[in-house]
Amino acid sequence: MKHEDLIVKTLGKATLKSTLKPCALSEDDSFGFVENEDRVLKDATLKHFLYCTENNETPVSFEKAGPHKHLFFKPEDSRVAIVTCGGLCPGVNDVIQSLVNQFNYRYNVKQIYGIQYGFEGFIKKYNHPVAELTPKSIDKIHLFGGTVLGSSRGKQDIAQIVDRLCELDINILFCIGGDGTLRGAHAIHQEIVKRNLRIVVAGVPKTIDNDISFIDKSFGFETAFAIAGDIIRSAHNEAIGAWNGIALVKLMGRNSGFIAANAALAMKEVNFVLIPEDPFQLHGSKGFLKALRARLDNRHHALVVIAEGAGQDLFDDAEKRKDPSGNLLNKDIGLFLKQKISEEFHSANFRYSLKYIDPSYIIRSAPANANDSKFCGLLARNAVHAAMAGKTDFVVGHWNDNFTLIPIPVAVSETKKIDVGGELWWNVLETTGQPAKMRD
Amino acid sequence: MKHEDLIVKTLGKATLKSTLKPCALSEDDSFGFVENEDRVLKDATLKHFLYCTENNETPVSFEKAGPHKHLFFKPEDSRVAIVTCGGLCPGVNDVIQSLVNQFNYRYNVKQIYGIQYGFEGFIKKYNHPVAELTPKSIDKIHLFGGTVLGSSRGKQDIAQIVDRLCELDINILFCIGGDGTLRGAHAIHQEIVKRNLRIVVAGVPKTIDNDISFIDKSFGFETAFAIAGDIIRSAHNEAIGAWNGIALVKLMGRNSGFIAANAALAMKEVNFVLIPEDPFQLHGSKGFLKALRARLDNRHHALVVIAEGAGQDLFDDAEKRKDPSGNLLNKDIGLFLKQKISEEFHSANFRYSLKYIDPSYIIRSAPANANDSKFCGLLARNAVHAAMAGKTDFVVGHWNDNFTLIPIPVAVSETKKIDVGGELWWNVLETTGQPAKMRD
Amino acid sequence: MKHEDLIVKTLGKATLKSTLKPCALSEDDSFGFVENEDRVLKDATLKHFLYCTENNETPVSFEKAGPHKHLFFKPEDSRVAIVTCGGLCPGVNDVIQSLVNQFNYRYNVKQIYGIQYGFEGFIKKYNHPVAELTPKSIDKIHLFGGTVLGSSRGKQDIAQIVDRLCELDINILFCIGGDGTLRGAHAIHQEIVKRNLRIVVAGVPKTIDNDISFIDKSFGFETAFAIAGDIIRSAHNEAIGAWNGIALVKLMGRNSGFIAANAALAMKEVNFVLIPEDPFQLHGSKGFLKALRARLDNRHHALVVIAEGAGQDLFDDAEKRKDPSGNLLNKDIGLFLKQKISEEFHSANFRYSLKYIDPSYIIRSAPANANDSKFCGLLARNAVHAAMAGKTDFVVGHWNDNFTLIPIPVAVSETKKIDVGGELWWNVLETTGQPAKMRD
Amino acid sequence: MKHEDLIVKTLGKATLKSTLKPCALSEDDSFGFVENEDRVLKDATLKHFLYCTENNETPVSFEKAGPHKHLFFKPEDSRVAIVTCGGLCPGVNDVIQSLVNQFNYRYNVKQIYGIQYGFEGFIKKYNHPVAELTPKSIDKIHLFGGTVLGSSRGKQDIAQIVDRLCELDINILFCIGGDGTLRGAHAIHQEIVKRNLRIVVAGVPKTIDNDISFIDKSFGFETAFAIAGDIIRSAHNEAIGAWNGIALVKLMGRNSGFIAANAALAMKEVNFVLIPEDPFQLHGSKGFLKALRARLDNRHHALVVIAEGAGQDLFDDAEKRKDPSGNLLNKDIGLFLKQKISEEFHSANFRYSLKYIDPSYIIRSAPANANDSKFCGLLARNAVHAAMAGKTDFVVGHWNDNFTLIPIPVAVSETKKIDVGGELWWNVLETTGQPAKMRD
């Protein structure tokens, strides 16, 4: 990661004086704004500090988000479009609402439009109307899960999208979505550059799996593992309610097991957490089935949590399917594991009772909890500050207690994963008491 | 239904004066007890009253539950066993706790035992220890779902059960369970009669489906449809989040659609409720798929709730499986319907998005809500009153605002179902706006 | 209570054939309607049946609610006004929504108006606009507590109200409110009769205290005691967290202790329930303070729940205040009791810790839970059926598992109270273990 | 703040090899431990980095928490005492449970004792028994609010406490409590040093107000503002339910308004947040009452949240009371403000309706939510690591995404407050739209 890669682009020089007064205390109106030079260290350890000073290196850092003294866009000329793509995630409506309120009340931007059903909403043939968004029209949406704008998956023609932006005379585009959406947003930005248009493209990264790099947590994630925790508690009741009762809960986590790991840290009754980052074997003396049997012999119940992306290497045949967004579709490891446990214990003539729980949509369609709701509001406000200052091709993020701005190409460059040699995973192992390595 | 069938049996004459004072106001201690003649009319309409008086008929009625002036059992000689069988249901722990507290604090019965893992717990070969139950040992269990005693399904040898009851010197047996369990309880009662033992058998009917006859609601049912309602609300977010979004929720209801129907009355966003009592066709001009398509064309989203026992006649092959309790296992109508919708709309080249949600165990393993918790407590207290008075082969129930006692054979004689010509179902149709008859 | 008093009035003969088909099964459209003769027995015991037949008496009964074969109002001519008065109660928005949906979708009545801020909304000088209500405008209101129409307390001039009804050309007026509101509704009805107008007046009784006579439960009540139960659970944590910890919770219940009693039956940790119906002394050998001290000496914590109307006779001076609706304002028994406990234990040099909790508005402003939401919907639907059939001066109620109609004068004739010699109160005493009589 | 002040003391050299394997991946057992040199920068900005390097300064940093390669205590010789002091806070039971489980399962320390009712539990005359704590005895406590150990306020004799520690042969003392408790812990530490004993004193800072310095959030805080948010939502229903409806909610926050500020960021309906850090006037053209009136004239409802410590300068007389812990007792600003609003609007003949809500104990006695539960677990685990390594006179904290250790004297050196010139407060002002300065 080089410093230059982490510089957020701007459309041009911001020259319009902002009317905001970000320091409530100061008489001097020019006080309290962020500057481009305000940056947050990626590595906040003293050791890294010493390393950098010794080696005369500038440490890697992220641009700090916040209100800028000068704006690029005149409020009265600004026209904003907001689009939500991909699967549901708690907090999407909070983000939409805070974007609208911040533009309207704080920056006096009154022309805000909702593009319906994701990128589809830009494409003529789908014929989705554009919605006018006002503080009143989105009054209570933060209390509901889902997205009031509707969503869709899959790529759309970039040229047509930009045509439509021009037609609608939009100069600020907000994309709320995951990996694929942000790649789309970057492609839109590139097309805008090619056409030499004055449109900024801003992203609010949405990933219930919490797997966007260089962002310490994504909105909705805390809500997700809280609901997962409630379900795990129910599952625990099932496990202890039967002799050798096994409750098997499948949670989201296509490539990263953050929801499973954090839910287990919150609900300490979990005995096994299986995640994509830590491959495991079923059979053999160190395999999962042996460990599960040992747990049952010892305590007569077991609670197993598995992330949907775990154990994909266990499937015999390797033909892979993709969803309309191009995400690799996982085989259903939950049903697979259920079957393998049954086969094993059945053939061993071992009495047990297995309950399989797949909450899926129940988690992602919930409204945000209080902390996520607050977080969404602050993400959105900071994203608006950046857009009004003419920043483009960026996502808003959070790092070391600060809101940050990150170039989209960096944010989508790699998937954030649990470091199985690190603290988080080790704490999961300590909490569950599961073997550190369930493979030879 | 004849009057004689509804007379609850007793072990013999109750002669011990109760020390309870059920009327807080009266100085006269003999006041406020129920008598065997206290009965609750099954049909509380004026029309039925007039019919009976005109025809000189005695109306059908249920014995009213409550404290009896005389007890059959001496508290110091009483030994109680409690067993929980079958699937989980919100409130089981509430019932256990209230039984223990009522016996201990109010009747001064101190010897109370928990039989573990259902009827299995009586059988030697399973080797489950018996748990001593005291108010302290079951202190907070009402705050948890599940059953602290564990449960199991399936029949066990009746003779061995009665042997074990004798060995443990039990004279009051409490069975908390559904249809199958109550049939088992009745068989135990018959064996007790055959052996001429002084043991009463009492049942607290547990059925999350609310399908026990002559009982207006079963414990845990309100909690069940409340949680189902929350899930339906989430499902609604999924439905409106996509173009032609369909959310399909499968709820419990093997033979009766009470949970589905009541959840739809509580959460008014539901568009279709499919239940076992009202067969439907998939195809044809009146079929479900046509109606679903019409809804989508009109509103572009649809919320469908299906009880697990609905549409079983739609499966081609008729081979039926049973679970260990002898319950007929339904084919998975949820997955079936999901597939049929996909086939239909795919072949019609109709764009849609379907989310399938099967919450199952999440509902039944939850703790009871406040009203159910209260209801469980009162059911248990009334059951204890009856048992101490020597009543046997009965379940405790509720009818026309009174707690009642019903002979077990009557309670299990038929499954309670939704009358599809009646008020409840009609109100569902009014609320959903679905066609009254989705078949030719 | 005489039979004649329980006959609900009608504006005149209903002659318009209803288009509803209340029996989903029947081919015959005329099937499934209620008739005026359909009535529900007040007393559903066999003993009362026998008494009536022996004495040749007709038992007291309530008119059964439901759809009528003939309507009084033509849908296209019908203009409905809805007004909500008095304090908040869970479920008011559910009732409003179900009224609107039922009129609009089922009876095809499209002209529905919301009168804002209670009876004030009819009075010119307040200048509150009238709101047009459509299914879309009240789409999600059932998910929120409070009332979207606003409310107010206090009497308004009846003549002006009727003037305004005429001006707005209303012929169906719905009043959602408590005692005072219903008395106002009856006065409006009388004025309408005097003026010989064709306007029906219908009431949906709202009382979080559950204290309307001849109605087995009022909407919002279950939600209220459920939330009270959660707060009691928190209070219990406070009580056990300190040496001789006392948690004192004041709950609603101006004249009747139903919320306090039912919350204690749901949350079994309560040690004392103090209600208006059962006067108690503070001092003396049987007094509350002695009993509280005994509990603390024994267990070192105590949880006390008091209804706001309890112990009003304990105040020295008798000057009484009334609120704008004319309800007698209670002295604050919670703060009073807190002080008395402190005085007593302080003077006895007894170490203790008292936490006082007054949740008040938190309970009444919550949204309805699932069972209440369902109940509100059915109340509203049945009220609409009656209004369309020309019934007037009535409230909709519920009795012995049926929805009923009751003349307003009967409903407000007396306040429903807990029978302290009856089952409910005795079960509270059994659950709490408190002395049956805390007075000499 | 000097670097030396932030060095955590140790009892002596840790020489016993730890059996933990904190890096799940590595074959090398010595990998993954923290060292004393692992530290976390206080200021993670690039500007501060540049400043330090230019000025050749070492930046201020906190010791990183984690497992140490060598332990000071032998597990078999270790005897742990845990004590909880002061008011309740969500998560205390989580901390207790995780301490016990970590000591027992991970460090094989089996002798763990619960001191009951705070520091009182050490003092002979109170005669509180000491509780033995095992994983089984504290099995489900994390699901309950409060503290299973009981608590108390106030100072106790330090010498007697240390006497008792010796008598019980404790070598690891855990104090869970706030400011006063930590000062007590430090005094105990000093007495231990004086007596030259081998006892470590560890603190887990408990402050629902989130006002401990150098710790970015305290456990239970997120839960607290989440529950506050729910109550604010209810209050909002009250405000909009009446003409010129004002809902006034008093929240915790003796010296710092974090709960009020964060609840307002989560629940965006709040119109005014009043906190101790930002003094306001009642009267005058910039005063609060003017601003409130303007809001009402404009929107006809207002939602006001006030921290208990706000506006203390508004009280005429300055006599101050303290609670048993020595905390200054605030005057009741909620009731005061309620009265002042009433006086103002009454004298102006302005129609309004005010509802005052003081949830207090309801918030602090709740169980921790999922994220707090996880946080409590990790705090406790890290505190155990440090104690086993012989660290003493420290609290465990969290900073820039890392768990940290801080000397107690530093943690209690000053109260953390909201910077009213900073981002958090400005975002509150932006969200509420309230005037930045309500004073001349």
C-alpha cells in the first residue's frame, strides 16, 4: 500500500465558502474544518512509530473525513442521486435518511432523487420511476429494515447509467452497496472522467459480512451479530433440550467469518465456530466430527456455528455457480454438515438429536440497532461533506476512532478476512474451547 | 360429546381439609373453593341456551378448575414427578416452575422430581438421573426457552414407566406434552388402574400449533405467533426490497393453520395465508400461482405465509413418513412451493425475486412472553389443585375465560382445526385480501 | 342489569344488501351473517344455566358483533370521522388503521377523515385541520405507539361538535377513548337524536387500566402489563443488587389494579402488589411496613409494585384535584410510600437501599404487541360492521371469546375493578406470598 | 501526561512460562504474546506523527493488553477475589463471568471468590459471607442485568480490607467499579505496598456515563444509550400526540453528557440535548425557553433530552449534598426544568402539554446487549492476562481499537467530558438543529 494510492481524488478546486460552523465554541467561523492533510495512521502502535522514524518512512494513513472550509458545488445547483444495490443490510434506510437530511438541512441542497431497484433504476428498459426525496418523505424510514429505494443485483451498462445521470442533470451520485456495487461506481467514475463531466461518485460501503478492507467495521454489522446472537441463544435451548442435542446454526459470511466469530464472543455458549479462513477436516483424529463427538460424550450437548463460506473445499465436485452480481455462490455447507454428522453418528450407532437453523434473511432485513443507527448517521454526514467538497471515486470509512475517506479502488482491492493467527480468532478459540486446528 | 365423557375421574374420596384460603376477603375459611358441580358451558350463546331449555337438554360443559375444599393426598406423603416430552414450546419452563412453587409453597409438598429427557427418563437402560426440584433449583428458569428437564420423542414401554413410578414411590405424575404424550399419559393411567395403584396422572397440554380440542388456546401459542409476526415483518422488508419481490415464510402448523392465521391478523402486511384446512390448487384460473401473479402485477411485491401442513395433497407420491412420536411427517411444502413458483415464473419469462424463510426452531425455543408466562402459571396452579384433590387422567385447559379440567381421552379425541367457514378464517381473508377459494 | 338495557340502538331499518360474503365456504351468499338475536351469555356457568331454567329467567347477554346482511348506509354516501381522545394507549394506531382499511377495502367507503387532537379538533377556535385518511396515508402507523391523529383531554361543547359534524357532512363518527370520551360520545348521540340527524356514534373503548365493565380485556392492556413486566424484571435486579434492597415500582391503575396484578402474575419475582381495591395500613402489626420488614429480614431484598390509585386513603388531607377530563387526580402514592419506608427504617436504624421507579409514559406510548395488534384489528372490523348496519351509541367489546356490542351508557355505568374475593386476586396473593390482608 | 505516568507497575519479575498458545497458527509456542514494549499511540493522526518526529518527541502511548509469555503467579497458588461496587451498569455480570471462566478454564486457577455487597463484603461487622465462584455457579448470569455479587456505595476502612485479603489468602483482587471504587482500589494497592504483600490489584472501570479518561468507551455504555434511545422513541410518541406536546427525558450523566448525546445521534427525533459541558440560560433572547417556544411555534411538538448533571448552575442556592460514595449529588434538573417550562408558558398563556420521563434505574439494570457482552468478555480476559503476569494498580481499557492497561491514578486523574468544540458535539447540534449556544 503506497501513500499515493490512498489520496482521494477531487473534481477540482473547491472555492465556495462553506456556511457550516463546525466548531460550536469558536467565534471564528473558519475554525474546525478538516483539511486534506488531516490523516489517520493505519498502524497506531508505538513500535510502528519507532520503525518509521528510524527508517525515515512516512507511515501509511487515511484521509480524515469531515466538513471542508470550501465547497466545490453550489447548493442551489447541486442535484443528488442515491442508489442502493445488492442484498439487504441493517441500516441502509438510516444512511438514506441521513444523506437526505444532511444535504437538505445542512447544505441546503433540495434536489435529491432516489434511483429505484439498484442500478436497474438508471436503465430505460426497466422503466422504474425516479423518486423525489425530502426530509418529510423519508421521515421514519430509519425505523425499518430493508431499503425504501429497492435494490437489485447484477451489472448494468455503464454508458447507459452515465447517460441517465446526464439526462437527470445529477452532479452527485451516491452508491450504497458492496464490492460489486463499488466496482460499478468506479466504472461510472471512469466513464465520467472519459466524458469530462462534473459529477462526483461517492460510495457508502455496505457489507453485512464486515469484509471491506481498511474499514474497521461496516454499518449493520453489530446489528447482524446481535441478532445472530439471539438466534444462537435459541439454538442453545434446542441443544440442551435433547440428549446429545446438537444445534447447528448457519450464519452469513461468504468469505469472512466475522459474524460467526463475533456472535460467539457475544453469546458465550457456542462450542464450535467454523469459518472460511480456517479450513477444517471432517474425518480423522483431528477432524471436526471427532471433536464434536468428544464434546457430546463429555457434556451431552453441542452448539455449532458455521459461516456460509466455511468448508467449501469439502465438496467433492468443484463446479461453481455465481449470482447475478458475479459473487461465487457457495455450496450449502450447513445442509452438507448436517448430513455428514448424521451419517457419522448413524453409522456409529450413536444416539443424538440435530436441529439445523438457517436464519439468513431474518438477520439482514432487520432495522439497525442504536449504535449502528448512530454510526450510519455519521457515515452519511461525513460522506456528504466530502461530496460537497468535490471529492470523488471514494468511500467513507472508519479507522482508529475516526471517519475516513478511501479511494474506491483501494477499498475493493482485497477482501478483509479474520487473521487466524491474530487476537480475534484466538479469543474465539479461548471462548469456545474448540481445538485450535481441526485438520492434520 | 356426551356429558358423561366430560366427567373427570378421581382416585377416590378427598377427605383431608385443605389449608388454603381461596377467598381473601372472607372470614369463613370454607369459602371460595370450587366444587365438582362448578362447570363452564361449552356454548355460551343465548341461542344455545334457548335451544336447550326448549328441548329440555342439559348443555355440554367442562369442569371448572380451582382449589378444592378437601384434598386426597397428604402433603407430607406426596411425591411428585414431572416429565416434559416432544418438541419445545415457549413456556414449558414456566409451567415446571409454577408446578414446583405451587406444590412447595402452597401445598407444602417438598418431594418433587424431574424426570429427564421425556419418557426415556423412566426407562432404566437410558440411565438418566432423576433431578430433585426445589424453588431454588428452578429459580430463574422461566426466563429461558426450552425445557430444563430435557425432552425426547417416541413411545416407551408403559409397564416399565409404571414400574419406575412405583420404585420412586411417586403418587402424582405430571406430563407436559402434546397429543402423543397425552396418549402415553392415558396409557400410564390405565396401567395404574390395572395395578390398582394410588397414582394420579395429570397433563398440561403443550402444542405450539394450538390444536388441542376443547381448549381455547394452548400455552406458548401467543408467543409463537408474536415471533412469527416479527419474522413476517422482516420478510416484508425483503419483499418490498426487490422488483416483484416475493417473501415466502413457512410457519409451524402440522394439521392446523392457527399460527399462520393469527400471525397474519397481527402483522397485516401478509397477502396470502395457506393452511392445511383450506386446500388450494397451484395451477388453473383460480389457482394460487395465478393469484400470486395478479398480486405482483398490481403491487410488485407479495408476502406469502404457509403452514407446514398445507398443500400436502399437491405432492405426487403419497408415501408418508412418521417421526419417532408417530406424527406423520409432512413433505416440505415450503421448498416445494418455492420451486413451483420459480418454474412458473421462469417459464413465463417473468422477472421476480423470491426469498424463502423457514424460522422453525427459532420460534419454538423462545421464552414465553408476559401473557403466556402468566397463563402458564395459572394453568400449572390449577393443575396442582386438581391433582391434590385426587383428580386423574385429566388435562388442565381454558374455556370461556375459565380454567377447566378435561379427561385426557376427550382432549386427544380430535385435532382442533380452523373452521374455514367461520369468523377467524374469514377475518384472515378480509385482512389479506386473498381469494376465498384458490381451487376450482 | 336488565336485558333491555343491553339492546343496542339503531338509526333505522338496514335495507341495503351487504356485498360481503362472511362464510368463505358457502355458495349461498346469505350465509354467515350475524343477526340481532345472536347474543353471548354474560354468565357461562352451568350453575347459572340451571338457575335460569329453574326460575324461568332469560339470562343476561350481550349482542354479538359481526357483519350484517343488510346495511343502513350506502358506501358511496358514507362519510366517516375518527377521533382519538385522552391518554395514549398501545394499539390506538392499529385501531385507526383497521377502521380505515375495513371501511375502504371491504365496504368501499372512501371518505374517511381524521379529527385532530381529540374533541378539540371539532371546535372552530382551535383551528386544527381535518386529515383525509386513506390506506396509503396510514400505511405503517400500526408499528408506532401513540396516535397519529393527536389527542387531547377535557370536555368540549357538544353543540359545536355536532355543528361541525353536519358541516363536514359526517354520518359515521368513531370515538376512540376512555370513560370521559365515551360519555362525550353519548352526549353527542343525544344531541344528534335531538336534532333528528342520521349520524351513528360508535366507540372503541380505550383504557390501559382495563377497567371498562362488561369487556373482558381492553386493547393495549396485554402490551401494558408486558412492558410493566420487563420493568419489574429490571427493578428486581436493583433489589437484589443491594443489601436489604427494595425496588418500588409505580404502575398505572387509577381505580383498578389490573396492570399491577397481571404484571405480577407474569413476572413472578414480585413480593407485594398494592392496588386501589384492597386498602392497606402502613403501620401496626398487620401493616405493610411490618410485612416489608419481615420480608427483608428473611430474604434481604423486596420487590414492591403499587398501582397509582392504591392507598389514597393514607393521605392526611383530602383536597382532591381533577385533570381536564374530570378524572380525579391521585396523590402520588409512589413518592409517599418511598418517604414512609425511609422514615420507618431510618428511625429503626435499619440499613436498606430503596430504588423508586415510575415508568409511566414509557408504557403507554409503546406500540401494541402481536396479540394486541390482532385484537385491535378485530375490534375495529367488528365496530365497522355495526356502524354500517346503522347501530349507534355503542361500543365494541369482547366477552367469553366473542366480539360484542354494548350500549355506551352501560359501558360507562361503573368502573371494572378487581374482585379481591375472587380468583385473580387470590392468585396474585399465592404468587407473591404477601399477607392476604395488610390492615386490622 | 508523561510517558512514565503511563507505565503499569508489576509485583515483580514474571518467570513462570505461560501454557497459553495465543497464536493459533504458529507451531512455535512462544509466538503471539504481548510484551511490555507493545504500546498503542494516544494520538493516531499523521499530524501528530510529524510533530513528534520533527520535535524528536516520543508520543504518548498506552500499554497494550494481552497474554504474557511469563506469569507471575502459579495457577495452583492463585486465589482471586472479585468485588463489584457502586451503581448498576449493564455488563457487570458478563465481566464477572468472563473473569471466572478465564481464570478457571484458561489459567487453571480454581480458587475464585466473590466478595458480596461491594467493599462492605470485606468488613467483618457486616458479616457478608464470601461466595465461591465456579463456571457452573455463574453459568447464565450474563443474561441478567445487575450484579450477582451485590454492590454497595461508600468508603470502607482500607486496613480492614487488606486484613481480610490476607485472612482469605487472596493474591489477585479484582475491583469492578467507578471513580470512587478505583480510588479505593489504589488505596488498597498502597496499603499492600506498605505491608510488602504479594497481591495485585486490578480494576475493570465501570461507568455507565462513559466518563473515564483515556478509555474510548466503557462497558455497558452502548447498551445504556440504546435503551435510552428506545425511551426517547416512546417520548416522541408522547410529544406528537398532543398539541404543542413537549416530552422531556432526563438521562444519566452526572458530569458528562455522553449518554444524552449518543442517544440523540441514534434516535434522530431529538430537538434539544442539554448536557453538563455546555451551560445554558433559561431566559433571554438566546435562552432555552425562547428556543423551545420557537420550535413549538414552528412544529407544535418538541423532544428535549437532558443529562442529570446539566444546568446545575441554574439553581439558586448552592448547598451541595454528596452520596455515600462521595459523589456530589445533583439537584434534580429534570423536575426543575419541567417547572420552569410550565411557569414560562403558563404566564405567557401558551397552550402546551408536557410529559416528563425519568427512566433512571430502568437503563442501568438492563442486561448488556451483544456488542457490550462481547466487549465485557474481552475486557475481562485481558485483565486476567495482566493480573497473572503480575501487573498491579491498573485498569483495563480500550483505545484506538486495542485493549490497553492504564495505571489507576491516571484513569481517575480527570473526568472524561464531551469537547463542546469537537466533532461529537457538533454532530449532535447538526442532528438536533438546536442553537449552538443557548446563552448570551
